[in-house]
Amino acid sequence: MRFHYSLAGPGDEAELRALLASVSMPGSLTVTFEREPDYFTGCPVMGDPCRTVVAREAGEPEGPSGGALGGAPGRLAGFMCRALSHRYVDGRPRRVAYYGQLRIAPDYEGRWLLPLGRGFMRDLARDESADLGLTAIADDNEAARSAFMRKPRPGLPTLRPLCGIRTLGILLREPRLDSELGVPCRVPGTGLRRPPDGVVIGCGSPESLPGIVTFLNGEGRSRQFFPVVAVDDFRPGGSCPCLASEDFIVAWRDRRVVGACAVWDQEACKQTVLRAYGRSFARLKPLYDLFMKVGGFRPLPDIGGHIRSAYLAMTLVAGSHEAGPAGRRARRVFAAMLDAARDLAARKGCSTLMAGFTDGDPLATVASERPNVEYRSTLCAVEGLDGADSTAVDRAPLPWYVEIARL
């Protein structure tokens, strides 16, 4: 079977959304990751430019056929995204490509879409060059790990594991607010952690945004793959849609930023839809519902409903990787920031705050103390498409960083 590869355009938009809604991710909860009302609205979240490569069965003119997804010639067989962004690599801004959002229509699984499309991807990588290519694979995705890592298929790029990723789905309770200030309260009995003496926790603002960005870039260059940010990224039309200065939780000491994170609610352009319960979870669901009710947590939606989640993004605290008293103080700062972020996410109507950390990140230990569901994946370098040999990044003594909100 032959396929035709091209960059997606407006004429592909409806079929791209339909394919996203038809390909579910199995597990204890079966979900689909969708992009309503317009597929391309969610693309800037991944990077700029973000290119979607579509594969159609060859034999008819390029473009949507207007029919349902299936095996007819010319119809959409699958797609994949390649997004470019500037990230800190070895302390310097570098152009990095991220490969993700792979979807293959059920009728075309096992049809060698990826090996056959490697030439098109290589041409795209040459025309829009990057210094390094990255992707992430879920640890329970046995098919992908076998095809790309354990027993690579001929014609596929080589994936080299860099570090493990811990994604914590932190459960949210009803928010507790200071009614006058409109920011998360920090008083005994609220369940929120107090920051160390001399540290003030609060929400960001347009006036404080330049200082936040300066801190993120200054501290972020000491993290491998932290995104390079600018003030305009968080303004309308910027590279972080649906994320504004007021969505930041900031820690100040002596009027200087010492920690920051953002609560990124992407529901307006990207949705997670519950499609089914796994067999084992379905049996336990009555107990799960009781636990959620007694604990004051927000319940799961009905089948077909949206699982409202926000991402914990741009997460940095000065000194968090240090040993001794300085490191412990930094982690206390993060604990207070995290609880404030949980309140902010709950105020946005979310039931879960998704927080991503790489293996060995001390902040993951703090976050895991909150009720959560953990997912494991692996960050990999994509060899053979972008830039030089990626083994150089292993030699830099810098902690890894992953921005799961942009995967």
C-alpha cells in the first residue's frame, strides 16, 4: 500500500479532529485527547512553527474525501507533529524539535506509515533545521517501545532514552481563598503549607511579569531543556495560548523572585474526554467515588464528559537541587507554591493538576505527598533526523527538565 505525505492545511482540519476523537488511549481510564473547536488552535502550545504531517492513501487527489474515516483511497491514514522551540541545552539557547501527537487510523495500523514517511520527515528537518530532536513514550506503550527502542524497525529513527518522566495527576479539592485579596490563603486550618519566614507567595500580574520572565530564564538555563521564554509569550497572540501573567504563582523574598510556576488551563484548545472505564477500575469505581466524596475531591465526569485538568508549568525554585538547609528551604517554598497552584487550578474548575518531573527531581518528592495518580514515560533523543550526535547532552552535569504542558 502506498501513501502520500504532506503538511496539513485548513482542508484537513475536520478530519484531523475526527481522527483524534476516534483513537483512544487505553488504561484504567480510556480517554481521547481532542482539539475542539479547531485542531490548529492547539498547535502553538507545542512550539512555533508546529507542523502536522498527514499521511493519505495514495490513489486520489490530495485532500479530504468528505467521508468517514476508513480504508477508502485518499482518506486520512494518520498524522504526526513536529514542533520547534528554543530551549536551554548546556546553558545556551538551542533550537529543539519535538516529535509527538502520533495518531494512526485503526484501518491503517501496521501499514508501515512511519518508515515510508521518513523521507518526508527528513526533508522537513532539513528545511526547518534543529540542533536536537526529542520525543516522549509512555512506559506502558509496549507497541511503541518495541518498534522504536527494543527492536527498532527498519526505516524508523533511533530513539535513545535520556531520562524518565514522572507525571503526577494531583487531585484537587474545593478552593480555599482569601476573599479580599483573591489569592490562596495561608492560615492555620486551611490545609495549605506556610512558606519559610521572609517568603511571600502570591499570584503574578502584568506588572510583575518582566521579573518573572527574568527569573525563569536565569534559573532555567541551569536545567537541561527548560524553554526559553519572553514577556510576549504570555500576552494575547503569544506562544503560550491560554496562559497569562495572572496564572503564575510566584515566591518573593525581599521583593526578588525566588520561585515561580504557572497553572496552564488548556481546555479552550485541548480536551481530555473520558470514553470508558477499564475492567478493573470499573469494579472499584464505587469505592473510588466514596473516597473522592469523603476526601472532598472533585469526582470523575460521566462517560463522554471532559476530565478537567490544568498543567503545572514553568516550575522553578532557586536552590531546589542543592543539598543541606538551602535545598530544604527551597523545597518548603515549592510546597507552599504548589498548594497555592492547586487552589488556583480548582478555582478554574479543574479536578486534576498535572505536574511533570524528571527522575531525581527533588520537587517530585514534595508533589507526590499530595493525593495523586502517577504515570510513567521516557524522554528520548531522536537520532538521525535533527542536528548532531545528541550524546553530548549526557555529559553536561545539569538536571533534566520536562515541560509536559507542551508535549
